[in-house]
Amino acid sequence: MSAGSAQKQVTFTDPLPRDPSLQDPPLVPDAYSYLTPVPENLAKENPVWDLLDVLGIAFFFVIALFLSELFVPRIIHLLPHFRHVPLWQLENKAVVLVPTQLAAYGLILVFIVVLLRHKYGVSFLNAIRWNAPAANSGMTFLAGGGGLALVSLILEGLLNKWTPKSLPMEKLFDSTTSAYLIAATGILAAPFMEELFFRGFLYPALARWTGRGISIVVTGALFAAIHQQQLAHAWAPLLILFVVGITLTTVRAQTGSLAASVLVHMGYNTAIFTLMFIGTHGFHDLRPR
């Protein structure tokens, strides 16, 4: 073999360096503004995961919740302050239910990160299209969540005669401490985890096959459905939550930013708990309606 042919062979077989930017989809700057139309590359959702992965995440969450409910109450029961309380009574208290839910959240979050990294080789924030907005846009999304809460309260007033006088979730607010725990979780943790599943994973996986419109409606309906036990299976509060779910999914679809829908959700919950805080004089007057 001649030197010339050897040189050609080396040049042919030697791989070209790969552009690092191709490893994960880049963040989309246009998604930072709620006024910006959907960019062309966001018009069709195309996540790396599929609906089977979404079902797997939901199944693992059930397992995570079961394990948390099995171990967390027993661990808390070992603390000196709670040893005199029967375990079956302790399991229905917010002081146990909140840590149990947070433990399940932690397990499912680890599962999702591992799934994305080891099955698909993508980073967590890029894969879920976190796309954090700038500070001024972030405040706008938070304020929008407050506006959404106002709309839901107006709807609640209009549908008042079809709403049960008391709801199962209200029984958890049995003390000032419980109210603070639930409020903190509802503002800081629950919006992120609920948005991560419904708007981060479920919506884009559905939109790939059904289109954005149908996926927004289905995601909103399933979001309301998981809260039906807390709302006594009553259609009026579930309808309001369906409207909230559709709005949150629309924000995610329109901006291409999961962070945007999380901020709206946080603003919504913050407004609800703030009004409750004011109405109960700092969570001190928690008598049933």
C-alpha cells in the first residue's frame, strides 16, 4: 500500500468531532415571554420519552407513595412528641401526611432524573423544557397565577349551591401548624411536582400523537381527576380545577416553558392560601364552614 492510499484511509475512517450542542435540545429564548407566539420548532411536541414512560412514572409514584406511607409515619411515631399518639390517628394528621408526600416526591424525582440520564442520555432540565423565564417575566407569570385564583373564586361563587358545604381536604386544617405545613407544601413543592408530571411529561407525550388541542383538554381533565377525592367527587369544584388545569397546560404549550406553568401554579396556590390566611386570622380560626 502506498503512502498516499494510507493517508486517504486514515482520513476516511477518522470520525469528525461532534458538535456538543447536539447532545441535548437547546433552550428556547423565545419561550421566556408569554407574549411571544409559539416558535416554529415548538409547534409540534417531540419529547424523547413516550406514553409508556409516562405510565411507568405514574406506576413508580404509586410505589413511592406506598413505601412512604409504610415507613414515614412509623419513623415520626418514634419521636418523643408523638409516641403517646396511636399510629392510626397519626397517619391522618398533616404533620405526617406532608412529610410522607414529600418523601414520595423525592423518590419519583430521583427516578425521573435517572430515567432521562440512563435511558435517553439527556439532561433533566433540557429534556423537560424548563426554560426559566427572566425575572420580569417570572413575576408576570406569578401575577397571572393570582389572577387565575381570582377567576376560580368567582366560579366558585357562581357554582356555590352545587359545592359541598365541607370538603375532605378541609379536615387536614385541624391546627395552625397543620395549616402552615400544608400551605408551604402547596406553594413550594406541589406546583413543581404536579407540573413536572402533567405539563412536563404527560402533555408533550400526548401532543405528539393527538395534537396540542386534544392534549391540553385531556391533561386538564386528568389533572382535575387526581384531586377528586380531596374535593368529595363533586362536579362543581372539579370543573373549576379542570379550568385551572387547562389554563396551566395552555401556558406550557404557548411558551414552551415548564418553568412558566410552575410559576403560574405557584402564584395560584399562593393567592388561595393567602386569602385563607387572611380569612382565618393567621390560620388561628379554622372552624369548619
